[in-house]
Amino acid sequence: MKTKEMIQRDQSICAFWRRSLAFVIDLIILGAIGIAIGTALEQQLAILGESGPIIGFLITVLYFGILDSHIGHGQSLGNKLLKICVVNRAGELITPARSFARAAILAIPICLNVLYLPMLPALVQLILGLLFFSISVVVIYFYLFNRNTHQSFHDIVTGVFVVRTNRVKEPICSIVGQAHFVICSLLVLAILCSGGYVIYLQHQPANVATMTMLTDLQTDLTKIEGVDTAGVFVGNQVKSNGGNTFQNMNVTVYTHDPKLDLMATEDNVINTVLEKYPLASHTKEIQVRIVYGYNIGIAKKYQTHVTAFSPANLGRRIRAIENTIF
């Protein structure tokens, strides 16, 4: 049982809502930095395509890694405004090495959940996706439910706490309840089992040929002039009235050229899809998305030209423009 003195010391840990507000302020600041960089280097960032979140990841790690260490007195700008700071269990400011490690874990759910590296095999991409998603789930879980020490996963791994600035240098005695580790282990196990099942399905003989064709199709789409990267998704949908299922196909291509001839590119994409993936002719609808813009994790700006058509009637196409700024 804790003594009265130990409980008094643990009161130095900042409240959940104060830390949350500080984090929101930091995210707004990072977003502003991202928008400024995007405005100045829009076309250069567009070249990165879906690899762009690496830029935001590095900026986030630098921001928190420097400011939350003793160099920044343990205070990001949000922490400074809310009068809280980052310390170790002894109540001391932390080293840059520990701060950068902590920031790298935190930056994963902020930036890397949407990361796509086209040069990597699909299996490696899936494994990375499962890893990043698992880390994100654990970070969020501890942040919301660890009420004893108010540490999230990145704090626990690096042995740090967020405390009020007027209680710095006070040792911290509270520990994380073991039940949280059990629950997180079960969550991660469920995620990995789900991913393993997806891998199992992809490697079934009936699906291998289809997956190979889709992978080859993505490669062929990147050979179209002006196209940097491409993604293809085929899935089933259920009609709301009759309950019958039908197959749709979504093709997304990314370009760094703001003056790309959209109609010509659209025709090239459609012709490539129908030529290289014969099963496309049996789908009810194919949607082609031509995307120009950037996503660097902490900010994104996209303009998307969307075309929907039926393979049975190529002349009838429904077009729309979507703008995304965040």
C-alpha cells in the first residue's frame, strides 16, 4: 500500500485533459509547419507520392525529440503553454537520445499509418502495416485508459512521465497496472492473427493468379506517362434493395504533374486495366482516380479527378473533381 508521502509525490503527474490539450496544440503547430512546407515545395513533395509521410515523420521526431529533451527544457510548445514538461522517473529532464526514441514511437500513429513504399514487396508492405497499426492501437489504448501514471506506450517504453512544471524533480512512484499489458497483448495478437489470415487467403491457389495479375497491373500503370505510383483494389459490394453482391474495381494513380492531360491519362489507364486484367470486364463498375498533390503525414493537399464507368459501356462516364486540404 502506498504511503501518504508517495501519493503526494504522484500528484506531480499532469491531468489527462491538460496533456491532451497540449498535444492538440502541438498537432496544430506541426500542421502549420506542414502546410508552409507544402506551399513552398508542392510539386517536389508530389513526386514522393505515398512515400511522403516519411517527411512528416522526420519533422515530428525532430520537433518532439528536441523540445521534449533537456535542450528544450522538456517542453514542446504545447507543453509550455499548459505548464507541463517531460521527465524521467527521478523527476529529471531527459536526454536527447531518449527523447528522440520516444518521439519516433509517437510519430508512427501521427504519420506512418498511411505510408506506402512501392519499391517493397506486397508481403513486406502488409507486415509493416500490421506493425505500424499495432503500435498505433497500443499508443492510443494507454493514452486513454492508463489513468494511474497517464503514460502512453511511447512514455512507458522510454521510462518518462509528463508532469506539471511546478513539481519537477519530484520522484514518481506510480506504476502501470499489469492488466493494461495483458489487454494490449490481446489486441496486438488479434491484429496479427487478422493479418496472418489475410496473408493465408492471398496465398491460396485460387487467389495467387489474381494477386499476380493485380500486382503486374500496378506495375504497368506506372509505365503510363505522367504516372508515378498506382494502386488497385477489387472488392464486393451488396445492393441495398435486392441483397445481391456485385464486384467493383478502384484504380488510383498518382502524378506530380499539375498540367497532366487528365482525359488522355484516363483513357490510358482504362485501356491498360482492360488489357492487363481480363477480369475487369466482369465488374459492374470501375472507378479511376487521378490524384495530384502531396501527403506528408502532418499535412496534405490533393486534387482528385474521379471517373466512374461500366466496362459494358465505356462511352458513358461520370466525372467529378474532389479537393482535399488538411
